[in-house]
Amino acid sequence: MKKMLVVFAVCFAVFNAEGAVDWDIYDDASIQDGDVYLAVNIYDNPPEQTVVNMTGGDISFCNIFDSAQLNCSGCEISFLDTYNNSVVSVNANAGLDLIDMYDSSTVFLHNGAENVSNIRIYNDSLLHIYGYSLKIEPLWVEGYSVDDEWFTINFRNSFTPKDHIILHEVPEPATVLLLVSASGVLYNRRRS
């Protein structure tokens, strides 16, 4: 028993030495490179909407409540829980291991869908996925993200909640380049 207590105390001291702290956010805030948090709770502050911009950093457990908004880009979140009409927008280089969506919350996966591993969707929550060649399978969604990376997102509900997933087909980069080139040629022809 003594050995277990000593091991626990050493692990606790080492973990705290890395700078992990708890933070309850009620107003607009930013989290950036080098910031490390064990648990972050984001709450709305009516009549103003709380917006947190995360451009880096690392959070082990993040809960977002009410109508608060979290914008993730270049960050790491191990466990993200969304509640009460909250909104999360995930962009490039964001790594999220597990997202649990409750109570009519909304998650937008723009760039960076390839860095999201597992999602559970409950109640009336909505998941928006942007990319191309998107396909819903019985237990996952796969395709290419906007930044041209292959991804597979697993659903931990043991089924795919298709009526809670909205796929947004964005043209692949080569198609966009071809359209831009063609419109440039047509523009030059008209001028001649």
C-alpha cells in the first residue's frame, strides 16, 4: 500500500510540474502554443457569447457548455465534450482523440478531419464534415479533408447516426485549380 501511495505522489508531482492546471472560462479567451491544461470548462456568459480561440496548446479534458464557441486550429485535445447548443469549429492541424456531442451541440470539421479519431453523437447534435469523396459506412465516415488528407472517423455509438451527420462536398484541389485556369483563359479571350 505504501509503495502505491509513493508512486501516486511521484506521478502527481511530475504531472503538475509540466504545468497542467484547471481553468473555467466565462469570457473570450485564447489558448496558444505552450499552454498545457488538465481540464478546461468553457461557459457562455449571456448576453455575450463566449468565444475561445485555440491556436495551439494541449488540453486533456475540455467541456464546452451553453452557447459558447471553441475554434480549434493547431491544438491537441484528448477528450472534448460539447453540451447545450455549443459550437466547435475544427481547422487544420487540430488533433482530437474523442468527441462526445450532447444536447443539440454542433461540430464543424473543416480542415483537419484526419486528426479526429472517434466521435459519439447523442440527442439532436449535428456533425458537419467538409471534404471530398466522402462516404458514410456502417461504423465510420471516410474521405479526403479540404487539405487533401485521407481520414476515417469512427463512431463509438456502435452505429452511424446518419441523420446527425451533414457531409459538405468541397471540390478537390485539382478541380479548383482547373476551374480557375479555365476562367482565366476565358477572361483573356473576352478581352481580346
